[in-house]
Amino acid sequence: MQLSEAKRGRISSWDRSGGNDDRVHIAPGETKVIAEIQGPGAITHIWMTLESTEKYYLRKVVLRMFWDEEEHPSVESPIGDFFGAGHCETTNFVSLPIQMSPESGRGFNCWFPMPFSKGARILVENQNEVSEVRLYYYIDYEQWPTPLSNIAYFHAQWRRAICKGKSEEKVAQELLDDADPHGLSPEELNRLFLFGGKNTTGAENYIILEAQGRGHFVGTILYIHNLRETNLWNWYGEGDDMIFIDGEKWPPSLHGTGTEDYCNMAWCPTQPYSAPYHGLILPGGPNWSGKVTLYRFHIEDPIYFQRSIKVTIEHGHNNHRWDDIASVGFWYQSEPHIPFPPLPSLWKRLVLVG
């Protein structure tokens, strides 16, 4: 270890009156700046917990972060999704950079380092309709005597799509040259739906991240709501990951073999599991029904790009499935970054019932 000229700091929600109301009250429709730090330096740890009486508030409250007086946020995500609670369901899990801690996963933690040269600003917006949010937080940081050269800035972006898939009959018609699929058994139709066809472009894949500039991708938390109702084999995860670097065409240099394979698991997992870099926070219900949360962090194996990156994954093999998928992509890059698409309206962000 070496001695350092850095100074440690913390911004928290402690009660400035000396009382015990150690939280920030955010009214419906209100945005509060919860931290402003003058640089150079880096945020090293964030802890948060929050409460509200409104349903789905973890997707209604939005977290934004800005570096070096930039106009557009480098981090923009519903607060629950950022920390692993993308279905508005908390549960204890441990990874290296993100954790949900007891009680019942409501203690949110992030250890991604977030450097800056001139300063940092963190905002929380309450988009609840009627209820306030009570937010407790620590933002731990260090200040440096001089800025780093060639900084890669932390970024995180939320996305969501209710994917456009195909019916079992439509898939069978396409694969059997428009033959009548009614002569097939339900099991045969299901097998064609799950495993049939060829994806030779990646054009209809779910997009986790698109970025331009120079940097490295460090992972994602992936939220899948299995919307298909069937008593037959209903595995959601035949979709291959395809990561396109610097504008390359299909097939990309990073092409995987299945959703659980990308997340370093195997054989259609049904067991909750958390490791430093990969895991299954929510495994879904019987026959992989309902809501599933997986993650894969590229801490030891960052994915570098010099000009651009497009991180995608199929929604079922050949994009046959029509599941509700959301994600947070995490990466570092030089600034300026391309402004994110506008965050979808509140009603387009809410969790589907089921």
C-alpha cells in the first residue's frame, strides 16, 4: 500500500437539526439534489434505503448522476432497477459491485467507482402520484489533489421492451414452408417455438446498451417477466448474447450460447444464487413462470470498445418469445457520451401484474 494525498468525505441524510429524522422527504413530483461534490475525486460507495406507501414506487423513483457539469445524465434509472430490484421486489443478494442487504434486501449498496475531474451531482426524482418518498443515504467519496488523466466515467442506463415475438403456429408455418401446423402435436409445436429457426442478423435482439466513444462495458442486471402461459416446457432463456464491437457486422466477435450461459449458470436454473460477478436473484416460479432477475458483471473481464458498442440478447431463440424485458447496462467511457433516449413515461415503466 502507498500513502495517499486523497481526503475522505461523506454526504448523508443525517438530520441537520441534531434530531433523529435522518432522511430526506421528497414530495410527489419533486426532484432533490442529494449530493454535490467539487472535484477532482471519486464516489467510492453508495448506500440507500427508501420507503413509500405507493405501489411500485421502486420503479417510480428515478436516480440520475452527472459528472463534470455535463448537461445530460451519465446515470439514469429507476432506483430499484439500479440496485437489483427491477420487478419492485427486494431480496437479499450479494455481488461485488451491487448488493441488496437485510432486512429483506431493502439496504441498497453500490461499489462501482465513479471518478470525476470537476465535480459530481446526484438527483432523485419522485414520480409517485400521491405519496412522498422517505430516503436515507450515504454517499462516500474521496477528493484528490489533481484529476486523473484519461478518465473513463461511470455510466448506467435503464431500458425496457415488451418484446415482439411470434405464436407457435406462426413459427411452425415459417419453418415448415407454410404447411398447415394443425397436424402437429402441442409438444412438436412447442419444440419448434423454443428451438427452431436461425438468427443470422441479430437485428431483432433485445438491446441492453448502445454507446459511442471509447470505453469498456462492465455488465448488466437483466429483468425478465415470462409472459407466456403454458403447461408445456416454458424456458425463457434460449436467447444468445451478441455483443457488437466498433460497428462490426453479424456474427459479432462476442457471440454466446444462451441466456443462463451468458450469466455463467447452466441447465435452465431454478435456484436463487449470488456470486461476485454472476447470479440469479429471482428464479421465477414453476416452469420458469413469472419474474426472473439475472446478472453478469464484467469486472475481471471488461469488454473494451474504441468507437462503439452494442450489447444485445435474443428474447428466446430466434427472438420467438414476447416476454417483458428490462435491464440496466453498466459501463465506463470517455465523455461526451450520446444523450440517452428519453426515459419512458411512468405508465410505460410500471411492472405488469402477474
